[in-house]
Amino acid sequence: MDFKEIQELIKQVNRSNISELKIKDGDFEITLRSKDYIEAVKSPKGNITVAAAPPIAAAAPAAAPAPAAPPAAEKTSESKKAEKENNYITIKSPMIGTFYRAPGPDKEPFVKVGDTVSKGDVLCIIEAMKLFNEIESEYSGKIVKVLVEDSSPVEFDQPLFLLEPLS
């Protein structure tokens, strides 16, 4: 791994939500930790535990009235929507990298919401260490939602698309 590749890795880690990245290739080994990495404590079993900062809650105004409960009709439509979303297949990122919807900046996206795809169709590209990897669909169905913005960093196993399987 050369210096430029290491610099690119550092940039990718800083842009993503990754707290720590370890790479080992033969005798070469590198560990990168983000700015937000707080501490690693070695447990008695030898596993590393990462302590994260507690989430910061926004202070509520002192005189704010309690929110009203939503009507029953809204609850049933929300539950139907949740039930329908449970039938969707989530296509996840197989790697860490930068997500691209199109093969080039002036090209059409591989897929758009509403498109029907078959198993093996290219859905997007993920750039990792200057390599452009085509991500193919493992299922046939209709694209319901694109969950990631173009040119944004993605993590391993991060949801990219929601797909409604063909019946």
C-alpha cells in the first residue's frame, strides 16, 4: 500500500461513521481511528470494546404542551405502511467505499425508483481504494426507494436500496 492510498483511506474514514478500521495484508498492517473514537478498553477475554459518547438530547422548551395522540385512523395507516415495508428486500453494501448511482457524472443512473430489475442487473458502483465495484442485484423486483445520496460514503452492510420482490 503506498502513501497516496493510505491518505485516501484516512479521508474515507474521516467522511464516514466508522470509528476504527484495521487492514492487514501479509506483513503490512494499519489501524485507522476516526476523530470521534473515544477509547478502546481491552476486556479480560482479549476482545476490544469501543465506548461511544452518549447521545446529546435537545432541551425541550419548559412551557411546551404535551403532544396530542394521533387519531386511530393514522395509526392503522402507519401500521399498514410498516407491514408493507416489512415485505421489501433491503439491498445492503457489501463493502466500505463511496456510493455512485451512475457510471459517470454526466450519465443516467443505473436504476431509479420504480424501475424493475432482474437478478444480476447493476444497481450502483461502490468505489473502494480507487477500484470501482459494480453492485449487482441478487433479486428480481421493483426499486421502491434509494436510501443513499449519490457520491456519499457507505459502510459495510449499510442499506442502499429497498426492493419490492416480484410476485
